[in-house]
Amino acid sequence: MENLKVSKDNKESRMNFVKYWADYVRSHPDKVWSRQQNILINSQLQGARALKLTPKDYLRVKGELR
């Protein structure tokens, strides 16, 4: 991530990352970045499955249910 600007402001950091990722997607072949997205999404799904939370537990963890 050589072109990614680091910022103390969270909103600015997020916008910098969006710009960085948009540039990366434009400058790399679909097969390269889509493979990376596939790895990320699959790991998120695997982690979610490993937690085995009920919908109520999930909402409780998020703070949306007491």
C-alpha cells in the first residue's frame, strides 16, 4: 500500500483508502483484485461461521439488543 496516506482522522483515512482501492482496481487486472476480494470474503464468512452466534446474540454483541 505504498500510495495510501495515513491520517489520524478516521473519516479522512477511510476516504483515502477508498481512493487507493479504486485506483488499485483500475490499475490491476480483474483476476488479481477479484481473487484478493474472494480470499477476504471467504475468511470473513469462515470467521462468522466459527462464532456460531444466534441472531439475538449477534444483535446483543452489536449493542442493538439488551
